[in-house]
Amino acid sequence: MTDLTVSRLLASVTESAPQAISLLAAQYAAEGRPVIAFGAGEPDFDTPDFITDAAKRAIDEPKNHHYSGPSGLPELRTAVAAYTSEYTGVDVAASAVSIANGGKQAIYNALSAILNPGDEVILPAPYWTSYPEQVTLAGGVTVPVPTTAEADYKATIAQLEAARTPQTKVLILTSPSNPTGSVYSEDEIREIGEWVTKHGIWVMSDEIYHHFVYEGVEFTSIARFVPREQLIIVNGLAKSHVLTGWRLGWVIAPPAVIEAVKNFQSHTTGNVNNIAQRAGIAAIAGGSEFPAMMRSVFDRRRLIAHEILSGVRGFVVPKPLGAFYVFADVRAVLDGRLHHRGEPVTTSLQLSGLLLDEIDVAVVPGEAFGADGHLRFSYALEDSKLIEGLGRIRDYLAEH
């Protein structure tokens, strides 16, 4: 009899934990509970008017009502190339750019273009929750490299070398990091670039948070230190210009990869929505004033969040220098003294469930990021909710 079940590949893929937590928090809030959610990985601002106005104008332009090329509008590819050249300090040609339906598709397109079955992907952990799932979908094998709070959640060359095998195809590098907020220094990036170059493997640099660095830290792109034939950059405007719901990202890669991605996307989603692409052109043309405004707000909240969480019993909290997350090591709290639904709390997954059920605070457990015993807090929410929600956690754990 024909097997009518879901494929083994897709059955092995789990839902994005941050999105699941956000949906559950929204459900509880709709029921009237005073939920404060720290799960969302998106700014709590609205898309600025200069971008939405451009999109409204684009709706009325007939040229945007029809198919366009799978690699993106030429005007947007040119704008992305100039934008990337400016912030990386490395010249990028428009022909090296492929536009995607958000950063997630950009990453999946790139991995699908370079991975063969069994190829290994070195992935420093904690990592963004979708990387390993996308590696699996693209036929690869994830090789996690655990890091610690004491090391600011950054991998060393020695750790990367220990993970390398003859099957290693690519290193995924994210700086600033989701979920940890860590930022690799220029020297660290240079060393990783030299290591990648020496061993002839790909590096895929996820630079979606490059606008958000603090305390005088400067973003450094690994594009400065590796040959073009080994470099893939993925980025977008979701975080910097609040285009999370617009689904607009891109891949920057060598010609063969861009050609493969074009062909792949032509058979999957086709072109990215033209209205979103026009909005992206306007966002880039608008310069860095809007991201700088958000960075200033996030910097204030970062300090508030770090101060409160550092005072929570049992939490170890490195000070984040990028993105808009704090990643707390909570293993000292997972000793079984707390109980949730009749069971001793010994995992961060249980602790996140306890906090949601008992004090209406939603956080993402470290299991989602390859780091059991940790919690991720987004500080992309208004100051009053930030203070109240973290205060609830501090007070609850002090009393229990």
C-alpha cells in the first residue's frame, strides 16, 4: 500500500521555537492574561513612513503588477551592492546579489546551492534556531561547536579546527549574534578568515544585525579577510528597517552560486514581491538615520536588561555588545528545587514553561539554540514592559 504519511525529511523538522513562543504568548494575552513576551526577534517599531509611502506609490505603478526576474529587480540589486560595499569596505557588484523572500530563504537558497548530501556545516553554538533545520533540508550535517558564557559565546580557532573534518564544507558565522548578542572583534574575524582561507572551505556570514553594535564596538565583515570564491554573505532589512513582515533578504556570492540560486528560486517562489522590493530600494536610499535611532533606543534597553538579569539569583549574564538579545546561563537554577506541573525543573525548557504559567512571562529556552540551560531575552519591547517582565522573574526566583 502507498505510504500516505508526511515525508521523513519534513517530519524531522520542528517549528521555530521563537515563533511558537510568540504565538502562545499572544494566545494567552488574548485570553486576558497580562503576558509580557521576550521572544520576538523583531524591533517593536513600525516600518517608517518613507518606506511605506514608497510601497504605496509602487502599488499604483503597472510595472510592479507583473513577474520580474528571480534574482531581483536590477535597481534593488544595484542598491544592495552599494549598501554592502559601504558597510563592509569591500567592493560588491550588482551581479553578485540575489534577492530572496526574507533572510531565511536567502540562507536556505545559499545552503542548497553549495551542499551535497553528507557535507558538514560547522556551526558555533548557541546558534539561531533555523540554521540546523535548514542544513538538514539542504542535505547537510550540522557540526555544532559549543561555546560558553565565560568566553562571551565566541568560538576559538582551536575549537573550529577540532570540528573540521574532510567532509567540512562551510562555516556559518553570525556576528553580531542571535541569540547571544556577542560580537567578534576585528582580530578574531581576521583569524577566522585566515583559517577559512587556509583550509579552502566556504564561510557564510550572516550580517543581519550589523547596524546594532554598542559601546564603541565596530562591526567587522569577514568579507575583508577571505577570497571571494569562498565567501557568501546573507543579509536583509528586516531588523534594521522593520521589514520583518515584508520578507526581503539577499545572498551575495560568487557567480556560480548566484546562477544556481537563480535557477532554484525560479522553480520555487519565483521573484520576490515587487512592492516589497520597491520598499527595499527606498529603505536603502533613506540612509542610516532610522537604524541609528533604533540603535540608541536598544542600547538603553540593553543596559536595563543586563542590570536586572545580572541581579537574578543563579543567572550568569555576559554583557551583550550587539543585536538586541541577552542570553543568560541559568543552569544554577535548574537544580530541581523549582517545580512545574508536578515535575522538578531541570531544563531551560521546563523553566520557560514555568515562567509563562506562573508569572505570565514568555522567554525562549536555550534548547532552541543548541544550548540547554540558557534563556534568550529580546529587549525589543518598550521600557516599562521590559522592566516589569524582568522584575517578575527576579522577584519570583528570589521567593522560590
